[in-house]
Amino acid sequence: MTRTVLILGASGRFGHNAARAFEAAGWTLRRFDRTRDSLQQAAQGVDVIVNAWNPAYPKWARQVPDLQRAVQAAARATDALVIVPGNVYVFGAATPAPWSALSAHAATNPLGRIRIEMERGYRQSGVRTLILRSGDFLDTRASGNWFDSIIAKSLPKGVFTYPGRPDVPHAWAYLPDLARATVALAGIGRDLPTFCDVPFEGYTMSGDQMAAELARVTGRPLRLKRMSWLPLRLAAPVWPMGRSLIEMSYLWNTPHSLSPDRFAALLPGFRPTPPNEALAQAISWQA
């Protein structure tokens, strides 16, 4: 039986990779176009809605609640499973790692609180919802994430630029793997709890470890350089995005990782891409 998935934000980082993975797995794919489509109509008859809409940070407070309610209404009308690419913002710096589905949502900063309220809204809605939670993305194209826009930008010059303490463990997710996991979990959606929070372990690497791995991948020595946050701090009074980036900067100095336990119980046969191969693909756009 052919299954149908509607992807919101199919041109974005997660949405682009999810679309490719669902197509490869034989699903019928609908890409939502906000300029012309009605969400209620586009969602008719679908089995899964992937909510990969991702407004810019400064728009979260205004747009996220409305988007959430619209997606829930569309899913409720067709009994679709909603899959949300979750992040680690809900935990805050005080929650002990590894972060799991049972870890306290203790963030106190504005963006973290918005995500906490968003997830609480899904939990209380009665809509079948899967939060697939991951760390920062490693993409196969230059998509404006932290890795390609800051960390790997100067690798051809032998420089590895890191935004925080290089000795602190940090959670990463290779997007093709995360997308494969999304499809696999969508396939067992009817067997999942109504609200299911699944951390995706991905890779846990410090800046030092990532730099060493990239040196092996590229075959050249790399000089680790700490990114300066001063330009962002100077621009923050007049640049809302700068303020938001500074707000989330604690994650680069907070040791964290994601627990593999729930994911392994649901998908025991899943095999992630080795980290050296993922990093090689994540810098392939520089060739």
C-alpha cells in the first residue's frame, strides 16, 4: 500500500533531506508551498506530516504558536502522524547529560521556553506526534548551518574555526541519517505512543575531536581558531538575529550528548554512517 507524506519546509535543511529519504523509500511525496497551497487541503489523505517549517529565531515568538495550531488542525482532520525535528534547546544548561526523553525541560531562556511550550502543546493536543530530537546538523550541501558557515568555512586554508570551548562534547546529527531514521519511524508510526519523544544520538564530538577527524579526512593539518563573539555582541542591539545567536551560545560551552536508548529500542537494526564518512560528505561542497 502506497503511503503519503506531506513535508512542510521541503526546501530547508531537514525538509530537503527528509523529502529525498521518503522518495527513496517509495512514499508518495507532497511538498507544501506556502505561497499557493492550503494546509488543510494539502493534508487531506496523508499518512504523515513532517513539520520542518523553521522561521528565523526572531520570528519564533510570533509565528511558532500559529504554525503549531495549524499543523495540529490539519493532522487531526486526517489522523496523520506529525513528525517534528526536535532540538536540544528545551533542556538548558542545568539539565545533566546525556539528554533523554526523561530529562527535565529546564531551559529558562526565551527560545528554549518557546520550544518547551511548543512540545507541551503537541503533547496535550491528542494529535499523534513524534519529536525526533537531534543536535546540530551536518549537511551534504552548504545550507547555512553552524558547520558549513563557520566551522568548515576556512578548512581549505587549513583553519578550523570553533564557536566555543574546543574541549566540550557537543551533539551532532548527519542529516541523511536523521532523514533515514525519520522514514523508518514513520513506518512504525501506528505502533508508537500518541506522543513520542525520541532522541537521535548522532555523534558526540568536542571541537578538538572534530578538528582531529577533519584533519584525517582532508589529509592536512588544521589550526584550531576560536570564533570571536564580539562582532555579534556589538551588532546585537540593532540586529535581532545576533541577539538570538548570543542567547543560544551557551550550548557551545555546555557538555551535552543525546541518549541512544529509546531510539535503539525502536530501531535496533539502524546503522549510522561512520563519522569520518559523514564529515567527508559534509565538506564535499568545498570541492
